[in-house]
Amino acid sequence: MTLVDDVLRPVADTVDVPTDLLVGGAWRAASGGRRLEVRDPATDAVLATVADADVEDATAAVDAAAASAADWAATSPRHRADLLMRAFDLMRARSEELALLISLENGKSLADARGEVAYAAEFFRWYAEEGVRLRGQLGQSPGGANRLLVTYLPVGVSVLVTPWNFPAAMATRKIAPALAAGCTAVLKPAAETPLTALAVAAILREVGLPDGVLNVVTTSRPGPVVEAMLTHRSTRMVSFTGSTEVGRVLLRTAADKVLKCAMELGGNAPFVVLEDADVEDALEGAMVAKMRNGGQACTAANRFFVHDAVHDEFVAGLVERMGALRLGAGPDPDTQVGPLVNEQAVDKVDSLVRDAVERGARVLLGGSPGGGPGCFYPPTVLVDVPHDARVLHEEVFGPVAPVVRFDSEDEVMERVNDTDLGLVSYLYTRDVGRGLRLAERLESGMVGLNRGLVSDPAAPFGGTKQSGLGREGSTEGLLEFMEAQYVATSW
């Protein structure tokens, strides 16, 4: 392990955090010997360096996954499940160290990091259980000539591309169903947060995952590296979580090989507070939906639509709650809001806020970078935000809450659906029947009805429109890594 900063020492004493590529069961340097720096976004200090893969390394990783594919597909579902359960147990046993690792390289508060570790580990447990429950079908053809036998087979070598904002959970949400389905895989984590993904891979190796079943490549050149993996003749599937812009590029590349694709892309989540909502309950949900991971989540509430009858009460409560949050370095136990991931993220958030203000929005809290070292942006509340402000049409990915008044259901439904994205929506009302009726009008793959948190390993996670293709979690997440095979037979 190439440690640069001793702040990682408490992690390394308990958790194996490799810094090389994992290819065919061996930890190895990148072919060109290049290294990639991993920085703490709170201080800009270099935490460690990891291997910086090139196209040759990417090809070797897919070769290794292909070489192991047949043997892994032939293992029993119970064997795969037992391995995943052992990984779940190890992640839980080392949860505090893993949370510190996430907090250091990602910047999120320790409380958020602990929540992520618990959530990430659950994917190993869920798919350990789900992988042994999958059943096929047996029926008779309508004409009576033959039987219809349907079974599910692993799709094959899968390329998994994960983002920086949830480095453990986005990895396990893909690795667990892929392994449970009998697929071998290559994981390409984000360059900003590779250490957590490498630590998760080391846990799987420790519990007995065979050589080549999971391979990991870290790189500062994701474009050519991922393209090399997607165009490899052995690749059958790509699962990507990230921006809609990058997703479009990967879909174009995948089209040439007709790869199976699962895409969890950007969001522009509306948070709707109706006039009959419990305002205190809505405020509690808003803090979860907006401020989890400092707003750096695809499910984060991006646009707040509040009925005129409760607007002022809701805004006052939101300013009070967001203003009370403590900004600081992630590992500090008193921190409630950590830094953004890098300076580019700060610049983007600031540009969206400045654009809204220039168009007439008013700043009630925050509104500008804090200055000094680290990539910090304070919790910010905007009101009187005009419809043409960019902050209502682009994913903020930061602790900014733009609030818009509305007067009627039809008005707000038209406004919230006026987007090319449709990942998640939040809706607050005391009338559950009314909420369910309106939920059917929301053009999004998920709805939080009187809840500020929707993610659950047992639920199908995914969006509509340009927020993605396919689902993760639940049984649907397992089937993404499988193909149905139909056999016609008679007896």
C-alpha cells in the first residue's frame, strides 16, 4: 500500500486497502508504471497513489474475466450466496474503518459514511438471499404440441463503471448482483475515490472469491479505458452509474457491440409540498432528500415546489435547519456537511447560484463559496427562483435548495415534469389517496411519498426518460445480469 498521508493509518491497520490493479487474482502495477493521486477534498492533501491503468491493462482485465467466466457460471447459487454473506459479515465488522476511508477520500461526514457502509453491505446480503431464490418457468404451449421451459443464465463478462459520490454502495450495488447471477466482472471506480472500491474488492478476495471473477482497474483516462473494455469481444454487459452526458457516450459505444446496458444516470428531483402537508414532516424529509452527502446524490432533491399556503412557513424552517448545519472536514465527528468532491464541483454549484440571482432569485442563506482551503460550499437557500434559472433545469449536486411557489396541482405537475430527466420525485400531503393519484402523474421511476429517502436494496432503483435504463436492487437488479433461455421440448 502506497500511503502518503498518515491519516489513513487507522484504516490500514484493520482494512486491506490495496493500491494496485486487480487482474486475474493478482494485485499488479499498471503496465506503464503510472500512478494516480487520491486527494482529501477537505484539505487537498494527497492521501495515497493508486495504479493508473491504460488500454493494455483494461484489455488484460477483460481477458481475465473471460477466462474465469465458465467456471464461475458453473458454481452453485448456494456457493455464490455463501461467499456474498461472508463479504457482508466482513463489511459490517469493519464498518467504522470503511466509513473513515470513505470520509477521507470522498469528504462526506462520518455519519453519512457510516450510513453508506451499512447500505452497501446490505447489497451483499440481499443478493446472497435473492440469488438462491430465482426460479424459471415451466408451461405448455397453447396448442399443446410441446412444453415451454424457461431458465435464466448469466449474461457473461460485465463491465461495471461507478461514480465517486457513493464509492462503496455503487460498487456493491453492481458487484453483488453480477456475482450472484454467475457473471464475472471488471470494476472501474471513479478516479476521485478508488480506495474504497479497492478495499471492497480486497474483502471479496479475503472471503474466497476465485481469481479473475472480479477485476478492478483504476485510471485517470476513463474514456479510452472504458471504450477498450466495451469493444472487447468477450464483453456482454455494461452497468454504469454517472451523468446522462457520459451515459450517452457509453450507449453509443455499446451499440456497436449490441451490449446489454444498465444505466443509472442523472436526476432533477422535484420536492413537492402540497397545502395539506405536515410542514414539520416535510422539513424533516427535505433535510434528508437535500442534504444527504451534502446534496451530492443523484436522488437529491433538486427543485422545491411549495404551495403558497405553506410556502413562508416551510422556507423559514428550511433556512433554520440548513443554517444550523456544521460545515467541516468529513472525519471530524462534529461535521454535518463535508466538502464537495473537487474545485470543479464548487465552481459549477456557484455558477448555478449566481445565474439564479442574476435572473431575480433571492438568497436567504449561503450563496457563495466559503474561501480558504478545501472544496467547501455552504448550505444555501434561494427563493423567488424564476422558471428560466439554470438551477431548476440542471442537476445541482451540492447543498443548494431553490424554492418555487405554486397555487394548483395542475400547475405543479406541469412544472415538475418539464424536464428530460425522471429519476425520483418527492411528494408531501396528509391525504395518502391524493398522494398516490399524483404519484401516477409524476414522470419518474421512483417516488418518495411523505418520505425523504427512497433507496433500499430490496426495491427497484432506476429512472425514466433520460435518467437511465434498467433497474438496480430487488429481483430486477439480478435479472439485469441474466438472459432468459427458452427450451421447447416434449415428453
